[in-house]
Amino acid sequence: MTDVALRALSADGHVRAMACVATELVETLRRRHHTSPVATAALGRTASVAAMMALMLKGDERLTVQIKGDGPLGSIVVDADSHGHVRGYVDHPEVDLPLNAQGKLDVGGAVGRGTLYVMRDMGLRDVYSSSAALQTGEIGDDFTYYFAVSEQTPSAVGAGVLVDRTGVIAAGGFIVQLLPGHGEADVQALEERLGQMRSVTDLLRDGATAHDLLHRVLPDAVITAEQPVQFRCTCSRDRLAAILRSLGDDELRALMEEQGGAEVRCHFCNEVYRYSAEELQAMLSTPQAEEVSRE
Ligand SMILES: [Zn+2]
């Protein structure tokens, strides 16, 4: 089954909903970063929500979600573009915690308290940033609060990752939002549906698809967008060479002399790029280039 994200409106246009299944994406993140089960759940829930938020982007726009908590995982960073390409990492992927009192992965304990940031890169020079305090660190609750306070959109967000020691069994989520023009009846109907709904993880365990999740939160959903979701990193040898070059000549010479070359790791995909001493030599700024930069 391929990963997909859906966007839909209720027949009367009062409610918007998004849903996704992102099992392959989250399994790819787990394999690349060697994440523990609780780190997989935290990163996977964030990646699922980002994949759905990406459905609202246009053209070459992209968004970055950063969950900066004071828990042992450190920060979670996920990047998504309008084509459904998603990448991400967590500072401390090895962190493992005992199950919480409910016998579930303790995502809230691993994330801790702090702030959720969303940065939208609209191309050219426009970057919009907004944030909200983390509520529980369980990710779904934190995005629910974020949409209410930062985007003034009453919302409910659910995200779940079903994982065991061997890998990700299923991952996905939903976002449901009340749009301008909604009435009290819409609020009540939605609260009732959400109140009766089982967790996303339970639904995924029973084999729920993105369409199933969507129709659970919005029975009369009219689908307006459907997009494949997949892992993709934008890093390359050239891009990371630019980071090396920015260290300056002294640092480059030290790397050549002490290590005979350099290794640069991309945070987002964990790929390692190796540069020989000869390649570093070629990166040194020439006297001529220095003169140009002084002008
Ligand atoms: Zn990369």
C-alpha cells in the first residue's frame, strides 16, 4: 500500500478534513535514523501531520515543523513540500523510555514541554513563522492547540504510529477543521464523532486506510486533493560542500592535516558525504577570490 494524503470538504463547506497513511515514510525515517520505538512514534506522528499540512501548500512552497521540547528526545524537525516529499530527524533517536501508565509509548515524556514552531517558506523572500506552547508533547494535542491559537482555526488533530522492535507496522493521522461559516450544529456533530472515535493507532491496527480515517472524521467528505507522500531529502554533495567551504580556510587546512579529508553528515537523511584532502584543497579560497569578496 502506498502512502497517501487526502484533503476534503464537507458537502456544506463548513468543515475541512485531511487524512493520511504514511507507513512507508515513517519506516524509512526509522531505518535511516535508527530511531527507538518512542522516537519513531514522536518523529512519525510529526511527519504524518506535516504531510497533511503540505496539502495546503502551492507551487514551490515548503514548510518546516520544529517541536522543541525539554524532554530527552531533544528537537524534532520535519520538512515537507507541496509535492508530498517529507524528511525529518530527531536530535536523540536512541532515547528509549519505559511505557507510560496506559501501557503506551511515552511520547509525551520523551518530547517534554516547550514550543511547536511552523515555518512556511512561500518562495522568494517570504517566510512566515508561527508557534504555540506544547500541551502534552503527544503531538496530536500539540497541533490541535497550535491551529486554535496560531491559525485561529478550531481543529482536532490525531496522529498515530504502530511500531514494534522490528519496524513500523502502520502510521497516519487526520486533521479536521471548522471553517468560517460553521454553526453550533457543526461543532456538536464533530465533537460527538471525535468522542466516539478510537485512537488513530487502534484504527491503523485494524487496517484503516487514509480514506477510512477521512470518513471517520467527516462522513460526507468530498475529496478535493489526493497526493502521494514519500521520503525525499534535498541534500547533495555540492550543497554540503558549501557548508564545508563556509568553515573558512583555516578550518579546511586543519581537516586536511589532521584527518586527511572531511566527512559531513546530512541531519535530515543521515547520509554521509566524504571529501578527500584534494577536494578540500580545491575549496580553499584563492587570493583572487579574497580580493573580490573585499569589494
Ligand atoms: Zn539529506
